[in-house]
Amino acid sequence: MLSQKARYLISFQYSGTMYSGVMETPPHQATLGVQNYLEKAAEKLRPLVPVKFVISSRTDTGVHALCNTAHIDIERSGGKPPFSESVLVQALNRNLKHEPIRVLAARRVSDTFHARFSALSRTYVYRVVTGCSCPSDLPVFERNLCWVTQRGHLDLAAMQEAAGLLVGTHDFSTFRSASSELPAKNPVKTIDQLEIRPSSGFLMHHVKSSDLKFWELEFTSRSFLYKQCGGNGDVGREETDYP
């Protein structure tokens, strides 16, 4: 009996502190990527062929994801029917129980769906804190979750005015990191939304007095240049087009 290959859209989140980023790295590397652990968890499902996670959006070392997405193809041996969506989520999370990675949802999609190329937009949120002299002064629940600036304040009005100049379609050549791929990449991108706003820290409402002030910078675009919006202290959130 022939096995039926099934494609799934996988939504997952992770705390990126202990990973080299989301993308797969060579197995001999000291710090691995989130993809390495996802695919190791999928191995335990005993697929007919190894499962590859095609991830929609990259994140760098130390960057977290509230929700990233990927598509996978699973073909079971012995003519077994495809996994149900709920069983697949439970099985992957059971195999990931020792990692700060969690599969949020799985959805059957058509064979033409592609997590990267079907994505409608990508959103990155940067968290900044003021009123803190050094990272070690941060509350324990904020460690590795925000960027500490030595400045005592931020000029919110000036930042919002500057942000308005970045919204729309522009040549972002000066905002990207060097890469061997640069000559082949179009530096013109469109920022759909850029919002800068005050925010609250985790559990800070339980602190009686604190000089800490938190801020969020949220960028949304269909695509970004290489490391245009990468770095520590940010959180990715993916909005994906479902077929």
C-alpha cells in the first residue's frame, strides 16, 4: 500500500537565548539552531523520509519568537494515514519537552503552500528599557528579553517622527548587514507599519517603586533584508497566508 504524503503548516514559539538562531546549523557546532531540535523531534515520529522544516522567517542568536511558522511534509511508512493535526502537535511537544520550544498548532495545507513565499507579513518587536544602569540590574523576569540603554530617557515624539520617515517603500541598503548574497538582493523594501510605544514590563505591576520604563518598537513588512531587523532583545511574530 502506498503511503500518503501530507503537508502541514506548523506554528511554533521559542525562547532563543540558548540557540544560535532559528535556522539549522551543522550538528558539530557547539550551539545549535531551533530547527535542529524541531527536526530531531520529528524523527521520533518514524517518518518514511526525514522531515525538513521550511521556516518562514529567520531569527538571529538570542532572539525569541512569539509565533514563527514552517511547513513540513510527512510520509508515514506502511501505508498509515496522515497524522491528525492535534496528534501531531501533541507528539512534537512531547518530543520537545526538554527544550524551551513549543508547537502551538498544526494545519493541513495543500502541496502548493510554502511557508516562506506564502507569508503575507512579518512582524518584529524590539523591547527597550531605560532607567537601568546595567543589564544585571534588570528584574530576573526581564533577563534576555529587552535591550538596556544607558540613556535616562527616550524622546518618544522625536522617535515617532523619525519612524514615520521609514514607513513606505525605500532603499534600505544602509540598514542591512554585509552578506555574500547582497549583490543579488534588491535593497528596496516596504515597511507597512512602524510603531513606537510605551510598554509594561513583565510582572512590573507587582513592584512598588521602580525607575524602569519599557518601550516597544514594532516593525511590520512582507519581507526584510539580511539582518535588517535582526538582533538581541527582539521578538518575531509571523502572520501567514493560509490557503
